[in-house]
Amino acid sequence: MLASQTLRTETFPPQIRFFDVRHDLLGVANLIELCFADTLNQDGQQYIQQMRQAAQNSSFLGFPWVSNERTALPTLGFVWEENHQIIGNLTIITHHSREGAHYLIANVAVHPEHRRKGIARLLTERALLYLHKKGAKAVWLHVRDDNPPAINLYQKLGFQENMRRTSWELTPNRKTPSPQQSEQDFTINIKPFSIRPRNAKDWHTHQIWLNRTYPPQFGWHLNFNLDCFQPGIKGWFYSSWYDLGLKHWSLYRAERLIGIASMEYSHPGAAVIYLALDDIFEDQAAYLLISFLIQKFPKQSSWVIDYPAYRAVQPLQALGFTPTQTLIWMSRPI
């Protein structure tokens, strides 16, 4: 289904124009904060702060690479402007990989006083037409599962759900039970299990599990790069190149590998845990590996995990993690 078959017209209201990073960055930052103040996590707040700092730095905005689609700050998209005020925004994020370019629609925001006027739909249709003319094969977006109006809008525009993912965060200063303890009737016999640093022979299975849990069409959103997880000199090289600190531990049940946890300790403000688990032992493996990391690094102030929704819920809650949001990932061909 082509974008032009969904769009009512290729003529859009004059209020819609391309985003101009040199003039719109501060207005868009203010709009995003206004619209998502109740749901911004620490990363989101840092993102807003970075936008404001860049907007106030004229020398930064003068660099030619600031308009490059690969930069972290929003550089491509559309805004809706009335009376010299930005009241609507849509950002297009581009990620380049071996499979080609991936396009994500993000930061769709409309000022609360101007909602229910079709602005979000028109901005999305304008973005779809742009990507269609650009030759994109597909476009992605994500929406919170507690936002039915947005979900309904995207479904009407031809987007279909691909997956749901939940972000978890460990409550600071929460006392974490040891592997021998249990909460909420969650019990584990620790005796058959052993945890050890991952070795090269675990890599084949680790790679399969990582691709299943963090599929390529999604993982890039987390700055997840499979090359960095490789053992040996290759993994070290890629981790150094991306300035990414990673450590890995394998969990065995007798002689069977049932899970691997990777800790990214270079992430600002929190340690990120990547889980790659055997489906049969998923809850047990999640509980043991995460509690092991928390006890091994007791000075770490916070921990975050992004994981497929509705999975490993019981062990994560038993260890003190709180779900911060569940995102529905949707896509459509162009």
C-alpha cells in the first residue's frame, strides 16, 4: 500500500512546513516537554535539555553536520506553525544499518489547546508522503499503550502492531532479595545453577537469543549493536568504537546454558541490562541473573531494562523493578 493511496491529497495546509533546526529547535523542545511532561523519563528529560542547549549555541547550529539525518538531535521532520508559534511537531529519525535505512516517526506532539483539529493526522500524512517520495520501503513508530486516540489514528493510517515492549526501572534504594529469598510466591532452587563470565563458546547461542529479544528492526532504537556483544577482539573493537562498556555473564543449569545477562555500565545515570534467555527457563534465569548483577554492583544507583511486554513480569517485580511504560511498535509499508 503506497502512501499516496492513503493520503487524501498531496496539498497540505500552509501551516505545515519542514522543520528548521536553526530556528525551531527551542520551540519544539518546549512543545515536547509541554505535551509529554507526565511521561518523560530521565533519558527524555536529558533529550529536552540537550535540545535547549543546542538551540542556545549558535556556533553549534552553524555546523553543516547539524542537518545530517544521523545526528542524535532532531534534524528532519515537519512542524505546524500559527502566528509564529509552533503548535505541532513530527520528527523523522533515520538509522542506517547493513540492511539499509530505517525510518521512525517520533515526537508527534500537538499543543493541548489545538488538539482534535486533525493536526497530528496531517503531520503524519505529510511525513508518509515525504518518505514515499524518498523511496522508503517502510516506516515505524511507537505509541504508549495507554494512548487509545493515537493508536486509533495510526491504525486508520495503515499502521499495524508488530510488538510491545515494556521499560522497567529499579526503584532507588530498594532492598533487593538475594537469589535464596523469594517475594510474591516466586521461589527458585539455587543449587542446580551457576553463574560465570561468558566465554566464546556461548556466543552462538547468545547471538540467537539477542536477535530474538532485540530484533534488528527495533534494537537500533536502544543504540543496541550486536557487533559490540561479540567475544574477543572484535567485540572489544566495536565497543571501543561506540564508546560502549559491556560485561557479560552466563547462567547454567547443570551443564545447560539457560541465560546470559549483559550490563552496559557506560550509560549515563543508570546501568542497562540486556537479557538473552532460554524460553523454558525465562523467569528463573531473569531472576537469578538480575539479582546477581545487583548484588555484584551494589553502588549502582539505578538499573533499567527494556524487554518484550508481559514477559518476565513476576521476577522483575519481585526484584523491585517498576514498569515505566509499555510501547506499541507499529509499522506500515510505503
